Amino acid sequence: MNICQNNVFFRLPTHKAASECFGYQSCRMVATLDLVIDGSSINGLQSGARQIVRNIRPNWKENELQFKVYTDGITNQLIGVWHEDRNDQILVRVYGNKTELFIDRNVEKKNVQILNKAGCGPPLYATFTNGLSYGFTKGVTTTPVTIVEEPIWQAVAKELAKLHKIEEGDRENPVLFSKMKQFFDLLPSNFEDQVKQKMIEESGYTKDKLAQEMKELESHLTCLQCPVVFSHNDILLGNVIWDSSSQKASFIDYEYGACNYQPYDIANHFNEFAGVEEVDYSRYPSKDFQKSWLRCYLSHYKGIPSSMVEAQELETWYAWVNKFSLASHVFWGIWALLQAYHSSIDFDFLGYGIIRLREYSNKKEEFFKLTC
């Protein structure tokens, strides 16, 4: 879940950070650089970006370089650099502190290359010790207001269907619960900060309680026997780029890309309609909206006219998606508690985590009762 300011913990690059993203670049050899970039200051980011440019754009004149720092994220630091044409901008992303404990960066690099080859992501230009450099995607990031506009949500459904058809990854081992357990195992039983510890105890979401909920969730969801596909796993609104000129949606930030239960990507996306900084679950999509979205998605995924998507299939997918929305709340709730323990970023991770876990509790009974 990003919000890119200083070095932070895990979750993808600046979701909302690059709200101005410009066009795909052609594929080329990926440079591997023995370089550590200081992401804690603008000067450090610019200096690092200059070094990247020397290697991948040696013809660019250093005294004519222009920069833009994207500072709207809570995981990594992101800076854009270009020469004469801003449309030929390069992104340099510096990983947040300790993120290597939670994200396999080699897998992430492979994901970027796989998705670019499939036409679903930007090209990878270079990797360095604590980050990577890649191309821009033309457009602007979506918001809770724009994501419900018909051309945009239809384009998102189409792009996700395309991504889910990529034949990559281990479909025998969906990542959802193994990654959730990884985060859970890293979560301390008690916070050293007594104020935070008291908030957790008062909320009721102690580690023992979370363990109980995880076990119940896994039992309920794995019994559904949902299909497993290559998934993005973090399609929050800032990771969706809309290009009005081409009427195309694209996704960025593939740190969590891996095979997962197919309804999870959709469920996680719907949860993100509520926003991050000002969370409002009244924005969670209605059943009618979800069914229209799912009809569009299934039409593209199966390669059939939308009119041929059967009503019963829509009901099944509606149930699946809303059940998996519960797992999304618990997953990012635990993530946020971890952030609250480790991060120094000025963001209320603990409050956010409690909001996610409360929404899980609010919807658990209703969604568990849905029949597939």
C-alpha cells in the first residue's frame, strides 16, 4: 500500500506518487549497477538519478537534466529524470528501509520484465543495490472520484483480464496466505510504544486475535476452490494509470506480483475505492456496480460478448470477490501494524490498520454467508 515519502517499509512504489506518467519506452538490455542511492534527501535522489542516467542515457547532457521527485507514497522514494523531452522521462525508485525483509526484489525485477513483454507494464532499464529504474506509463493516477467513471473502470477490468491471462508463476501455491503469515510472523506480540500497544489492545486486534481470524479466513476461502492466476496483488487507485487519449488503463508497481486466487485482485481493488489517507467505506462498490464490472471483466477474460456472461456466473463471482475482500482487509491490516512498529514516516499506520481490521469485522458475517 504506498504513499511514497521517505524510506519506509514494504509495499509497492509510489502508488499515488507518479500522478503524471508518460509513455512506454522500448525494451533494452537491463544494466546492473553496483550503486547505493541515498533516498533520504532530494540531493541524494538527484545525485543517484544522475549516476543512473550516465549508464543508460550517456548522450544526455548532465547540465540539462530536469528532475521531479514524487513524494506521495509511504514505501519507496521515486524520482523522475529527463533531458529535453519530458515524455522520455526515466523513473528511479529507491527501496524503503528494510523492505528486502519482506519483498523478494529478484522476483519483482522478473515481474517487471514479464509484464512489459506482455504489454502490461513499463520496461526495466537498470537495477542497483537498493532500487531499480524503469519507464513511465502515460496518463494520470485514478482517484475515488474517477475510478467509478465508466470508461475508466471498464478499461481497468479489461487490463486486469489481460494480466490474469499471463501464463507465468506457480499456480499450485497461491501467495495470499503464505505472505500474510510472513507478515504475521514478523509482527511483535507487544509494541514497545505503550500508547500504540494500548490502542491495539483497545481495538481488540491483538496478535492472538489476528491468528484466530487468519485461520478461520484460510479455512473458509480455500474451500471455495477458486482459480489461481498471475496477479498484481496491489491494485490500489494510485497504481492505476489512466490515459484519456488512448482510453487505456495501465498498472504500475509490481512488488507483490505473484500467482494468487483470481477473485483476490478484484476484491483488493474494490476495497481501495475507499481511499487511503481519508478512508471512506461508503465508497465500496454496490452489488450492481460490481456485477457490471465483473460482466465486463469476464467478457474480456473469456473472450466472449458481455451478453453471454451468465447470471449465475456473476452471482458466483460476486460472492467470491466479497469473501476475498475480507482477506484483503486482514492482509493490509497486518501490514499496517508492521509499518506502525517499524516506520518513522509521518502517516498514521496504526490507525489505518485498525480501520482495515474493523471493516473486516463489520463485513465478515455478511460476506461469509454469501453463497457461491
